[in-house]
Amino acid sequence: MQQRNDIQEMALKDVMGDRFGRYSKYIIQERALPDIRDGLKPVQRRILFAMAEDGNTHDKAFRKSAKSVGNIMGNYHPHGDSSIYEAMVRMSQDWKLRDVLIEMHGNNGSMDGDPAAAMRYTEARLSELSGELLADIEKETVDLVWNFDDTEKEPTVLPARYPNLLVNGSTGISAGYATEIPTHNLGEVIDGTIYLIDHPNAKLKKIMEFIPGPDFPTGAILQGEDEIKNAYTEGKGRVVLRSKVEIQKVKAGREQIVVSELPYEVNKANLVKKIDEVRLMKKIDGITEVRDETDRTGLQIVVELRKDANAEGILNYLYKNTDLQVNYNFNMVAIDEQRPKQVGLIRILEAYIAHRKDVIKRRSRFELTRSEKRQHIVEGLMKALSILDQVIQTIRRSKDKKDAKNNLVQAFDFSEAQAEAIVSLQLYRLTNTDITALKKEAQELAGNIAFLNLILSDETELLKLMKKELREVKKKYATPRKTHIQREIEEIVVETEVLVAQEDVVVSVTREGYIKRSSLRSYSASVPEEIGMKETDYLIFAEKLHTLQHLLIVTSKGNMIYRPVHELSDIRWKDVGEHLSQMITNFEKDEKIIHVYPYENLDENKVFVFISKEGMIKQTEMTEFDVWRTYKSRGTLCMNLKGDDEIVNAYLVDKNADLDVFLVSRRNFGLRYSLDEVSVVGARAAGVISMNLKAGDHVVNGILVWSEGDTPITIVTQRGAVKRMLAQEISSLSRAKRGILVLRELKNNPHRVVYMAESEDDDEIQVITEKGNVKTFSSKDYPISDRTSNGSFLTDEKVDGLVVAASQVAKTDITKDDTDNDE
């Protein structure tokens, strides 16, 4: 096979790296990022330069955009016409640029995100301010390079008589870089620039007295002075932009929210749609209508509210959940010395000042050369006019123009340039008037040359001229600030009252973890006993609550689950409800609900008491269970359990309450001691030992009882015996003791406690045997007996089998009257 010399063998990774590197360099330097000196991307610079070259300036008539785009594409920018036209349109949009660079006739888009009309329909020309960017470009002030086909020359940067990068900002995405530079007020930027010219070592704090922050074309309110300072220091930072809003009173005591200014680059139509979606989806209650009343007089969005609506609360919700308030991220990246750099405010101004110095020097050299050339010619003309007759005779004796020039040079010592000017002189220029004019011009030229030499030799004079030109631009184009700056970022607090439709509901929670809220209508249409529930399950909690209340739910596995009542699924009383495992990812199969605590506000004077099966106990402040970030999907730890331990009971009580802990173990031991002996610890702590358990023993239950008084308890054993006694009959000991027997120990077939709980006379307790038999008894059927009694038998262990479980039948405090009153 013949070897080919035009094929190179290269590793793919090298080829890809090299080609992508070149591509990246191109789009970073030549497409997406602005130059720090004139604040323009290449396409913008080419648009302005091409339109200026074509005479499409502010003092001439408008010209079809398509014609301008064609010239730009054909001469300077070999890319798609749509990208050129889009860039041109953006430069004409007064809600995108603080001071527009192009004036456009026709539809140039809108704040609603509408696209501009096609370029064949619109007309454009440079704005007057663009002329300041291009001023003196013809005086060799900037480098010109060949265009893509070497037929035209284009500038690498514009002279820029004001710091355009700050005034009009920039936004763009490149390879590995993005830029987001906000717009600023032209007058403020020029004041800051002048101060930095006079004080080159000025600190940012001083510069910010002149340039306090961005000034967006859409106005609005900017919050966060410290954040602005950080962004101006590092070139990166985040501030908050908030709409300008007023709450107005209208007839019949109603209010409406009126928006007159939006954050920068927020799409108005999308915002109105989003607010209307909030109304339609009833995410908050109280909005009746949303209207866009924007017309030629200005922007206006009206949000009408119901008569009793909380206007401030609704506004806060809209700030938080719509683009009525947004975060603005500074990312000030620009091409500085041909490299992309993250730059702060002072560096941008320094780069501009250095650029402007260079422009003025180059312009001065150009004007000096031109003035010196003209001075030389004027001197020759004045000399010729002083010896006019001899000059005319010399010319008349000459054969032709070339001979005349040579003769003048030889006879009167004129230079070649002077001789050319003399022979080209028109006869009317030989009047006395012209001699006077030449003398005056010679005087002006001498003064101008002296001034230009002074600028070139003395930097102080150069800077004085720079400041004078900046002040001229400010005087002509400066406008009042639009964006109001607030020192602090205001935290938005959306109160639940605003979000939730307020109503009374019935909430139920079962032992196995089924939870629901039912309307009072659904509850009152049913018998309370008709609650939907599995056969193996039983009710733990059923109460009439308000949608603004909250629930803390303690589980057997040491977890605390938080649920706002308004977030519970609205399910009929007769239906089973939603299982907690459908929402809580760490809810285990065999996890059970121990207790449910409704509340409106966390109380710092209350503590939870948790009692575990393996003999641990702890107190934890209620405030430890403030809403956590992942509450919707995860419970949080309330007691750190070891091995197979589980919580058997929990209480929420007042701090320092005069209470005792009363525990009963499987092997019939009872222990009572003061709750003060149990220390208050954090939510993730394991607690302290509650009871000294024998091997194989465990705590059946623990309750809190008054230190003084009579607290009746009911005990059920595995043999079906039921016994009632007073907890206070057990003498008060100290924590972690074994305790005293609450049942007489039998040698044969001893009783073992299955159930123990506090019980009033009207309590009903349900007992389940191993053969599946269910028996219910009332506490009042069993009299209070002493500590050594073993009670009376409810079941026959030979017939029914051993008792495996017992539970108190939950009572609801809801009466028919309650629901009728609310209906």
C-alpha cells in the first residue's frame, strides 16, 4: 500500500484537546465575553462600526434593519443573520440596556418576551450615545485589523468616551466562563471614574459613594449593600431584586396589590401567569383577580384581593414564590489584556482609564501630525503670498505643473508639499481676506500644536482633558437613578395563616400509622365508631383540630414525625386514611404510633418524657422539635434506642412539674420516683436508666403520676387477670432501682404483666387472646385493690388462650354539638 504524506497519525485525545482548545479560545475572546475597555462583544462592536461606516447615525434617517444586517454580515461578521439581528435588537431594548445604543422603529420585542418583528419590517440607526463610543475612531485611536476576507479593516476596540461596560452591563455564556455584569447609572459611573483619576489609590468604599450599586433599566428595589460591596470586590456575589409594589385601598374596604416596576430581565407575561396560577390552584386564599394594566404610560400589574384578605401576607408569599422578587448573581467576567478575568469594580474603571489614556495619546499624536503638516503648508502659502508677483512669474515661465513645482522649490526654497499647495491654489484665494485668514489659522495651529505637545508630555494635562470629556458626556446624557438601593436584605416570612384556608377538621391517627383529616361534615354524617380502620388496628388519637395547628407524632422506633394539619390528606371518616410510610421514607414496617401531640406554637416551658422497653428514660425540650428541612419525607430522632429497644410511652408536660415516674415491668415489679431525677437532654441522646431490670425482664409501660394524690391504674396479665390499684401505693424510691412487686408472685404459673395504664372509671380496655378472641371491659367493673392482690380473671386461659395484647379504647372529645356548631 502506497504511503501518503498528507495524512497525519494522531491520538484522538490530542486532536480533541487541541481543536476544542482552539474553539474555546475563539468563543471566549471573539464571541461571548465583552472587552473590559469598551464593554462590547465582537458582534456588538461590528454592528456599531458598520452602521457608522455606512452613515447610519442618529442625525440621519432610519434605515431598514435588513440592509444594516446584510452589510455587517458581508463585511465584518460572517455568522448567521439572525444572531446579528438579535444582538442589534437587544441593543435597542430600553428594558435590557440602561442607555440604548441603537434606535429602532417598529416592533423590537417587549418585556413579555415577545420577539421583535422580522428585520425586513424594522428600521434602525445608531443612537446619539453610540456616537460617543465611536468618537475619534477615524483618528487612529484604536488598532484596526483585517476582516475575515482581508477586504476591510475593523477595530479591535472602540475609543469609548464613557465606561460602557458598567453602564450597559453584559450577559453571556462561553466555554468554561459565563458573565453577568449589571447595568449602572451613567452619571454615577462617570463621577466614580473621575474620582479614581484624581485618586488612583482610592478604596472601594470611597468609590461606592459615587457608584452605590447597579441601576437597572426596569428600576425596582435592590437589597443588600454588603453583598454589593462583596461583588464589587471579588467580581462575584448575590443580591436581591424586588419589584416596586404598593398596597392600595379600593372601594368597599378591599385592597389591591399594584406592581409598577419589575426586577431586571423578569418576563412580565410569565409573572402574571404565575400569579394567576397561584389564584387558580388556591395555593393561597384571598386573590380574586390578576390583571396586566400596562399601557404606553407605564408598567402596571394589579392583584385584586378579597375583602378580608391579608395583603401583606399574600405579598410576602408572592415575593417568595414568584419572580416578584429574584436573586441577581453578579459574575463580572470580561476580556482583560486578551484573557478572560473575573474583575471587580475598581479594576474595570482602571482598565477603562488606561484605555482612555491610550486613546487620547493616539488621537493627540494623530492631530499633532496633521496640525504640523497643515502648519507647514500655511507657512508656505503665507510666504508665497508675500512674494506673490515673483511666484506668479516663476509659474508662468514653467512648462507644466511638475516643472512649476521644481522651479518654486529651487527659486524660493519651498518644500515639495508647499510647492504642491501653491500650484494647486485657486485664484480667489489671492485676496487680502485669505491672507488674514491664513494668519489667523497659523495662530490657531500654533496654539493647538502647543496644547497637543503639552498633553503628550504632561500626564496631568492629559487626565484633565479626559475628565473634561467625561463631564461633557455626563452633562449631555446622564439621567436620574431608577433602581432604589436598600441596605439590608429583608427576610420573607410567609405566615401559615396566609397559605391555609382556615377551617375546623377532625384528625385521626391509628396505632399502625394511618393518618387522615376529615371534614366536620364527613364526621357528623357518620357514627364515630364507623371510622375506617383495619381489623388489627386501633385508634390512638381522634380530635377536632384547626388547619393552622400542627402535630408531633412519637413512634415506637424513637422517631418524631411532624405534620401540619393543613398538609394532611382530606379523607372521609369512613375511609382508612393514608399510611405514614407513603410520606415518611424512614418509617419501618413494624413501627407503631405511641402518641400524638397537637399544638399551635412550640412551648419553651414544656418537655417531652420518653420511656423505653429496655429501661431507659429521658426528658427533651419541646423546642428541640422545631420544623426541620426534610420533615415532609423523614422523621427526626427523638430517642436514641439501642438494639431492639423501643419506646413504650411518651408524655408532653410542663417543665419542673411535681410529677413522679411510675413503671411496671413484665415480671411484676413496680417502681416510682420523682421526674426531677431524669435529666433534660437533647433529641439525639439515649437518656438514663429508668429501672434495674432482671435478665429477660422489660418495662411494660411507664406513666407519669402526681407525687401526692391517687392515680388509679389497671394491670392485665397474660393469664387474663385484671387488677386495679393506686400508683401511689408503691412507695417512692429513686431512679434505676428494681422496685417492688405489684402482683403476688406464684410458684406455679406466675402472672406476667401484659398491660398497665392509668385508668378512670369510664375507661374501656380491649383484650386480645392468642386464639383471636377479643373481650372488652370497663374499669368501673373492677374495684381498687391492694398491692398484693392478683385481681380477678376476665378470660379463661384454657378456653381463650393466653392474653397477647391489651389496649385502651380511644375516646374522642368530639360531640355532635361541636360539629353542628361549625356547620
